[in-house]
Amino acid sequence: MMQQKPIILNKKDYVVIQQAVSTEVCDLLADYANFKAAIKPNIKKDGLKNVHREYGDPLMELLLGKLTPLIEEATGLALWPTLAFYYTYKNGNELTKHKDRSSCQIVAGLCIGADEAFKKEHGTWPLILDVEGKSESIALGYGDILVFKGHETVHWREVFKGAWFVSAIFAYVDKNGPFAFQKFDQRQSLGKPHVGMFHWLYGSFKGLLKQRFYNKRKKAAYDEIGHL
Ligand SMILES: [Fe+2]
């Protein structure tokens, strides 16, 4: 999957992993994404209107699992993989400002490919993060990954000027964090279909409530011991 050892660059609010995925694998993934977009487009009228995107695609979810140790190394956290999404952007598409849901506590965004003319003229298509009120434009090479806190950080992309661009996100939660219950995005395993928004919201509500109860009990036990 990798050509050589990836280079992990730690910034204050995000991590860049250079050469995380080889050119051959990226080329295959780009062809695969364009092929799927052509034969069965999945386009909705939301913040990503006119962008073919797919949740839980088996090949991308396989990669999600395989990338886990690398993302753990980059973040220093023990992680549960939650979900993979890939996107096939076309001319004029943009990604409006947003934060991701809690299953995307840690997002690893892989820059996969673009048409040759776009690469020649513009190089790559940056993802922009709002870092403490300042916009930080991050231009990744093809095969590079940007790791950031998707649930906390506002992020977006300006209008795309090329013919096509393919990227994917691989999302994780901290095994010891408040969103650990989002393991596999509440599915029985990776690769399964989405559980449905109603089920997901109910599961998230229950998970957060449990977490709060657990923290209260932990605090109570700690106070008790403190008084002995
Ligand atoms: Fe996002």
C-alpha cells in the first residue's frame, strides 16, 4: 500500500502524513471512484450538492481498517475506526463550511487524484481548516493524508476549477474518549450499511448519557476515596 515509509509532520492543530498511500493504489482508487460515480451516481441536495459520494464502500472501509495503526501512530491515541466516505468532485463543486458528526472525532483525509490538466495548472486542491479563528489552507500531495479533529474544527474547500478530483475520509474515535461508543459508526462491523439517522441519533444520545453517568460515578468514587 505504501511505496516508502510515510513521513509524519506534527503541526499544532493537525498532522500531515506524506506518502501514506502509494501512487499505484491512489491511481486505482481514483479510477474506481470515477467508475462508480459514472455507473451509479449518488448525489444529494445538501452541503455537498452535485458531488458523488459513498458511505461505507467495502474497498474504502478495508483501507480504513488498514490505516488504523498509522493514524494511531500519528495521533498517539488508541483508536476505533468508525467510517469511510469517498467523494468524486467535478468542476464547480465546493465543500461548504461545516463540522463533522461525533463519529468523525479524528478525520484522516486522503488526497487521491485529479485530472492531469488540473494537476499541471493548480497542483492540488487544498482543504481549509479554521484554526483558532484563522483560515489555514492545507495543500496535500496525492497519497498524503491530513489528520484533524473533524468534530471540533470547521473545514471547507473553495470552488473546484478542474475536471475531477477524488478524495476520501477515514474517520476514527479515541477508544478512551467521550465518543468511543461510535465504534464502527454504531454498525456491527465495518463495511455494513449505515444504521439510519434515527438509530444513529438515538445511539448517540444513549452513548453520551451513559458516558455522563459513568463520569459522575467515577467522580463520586474519587470524592469518597478522597475523604478517607
Ligand atoms: Fe467534513
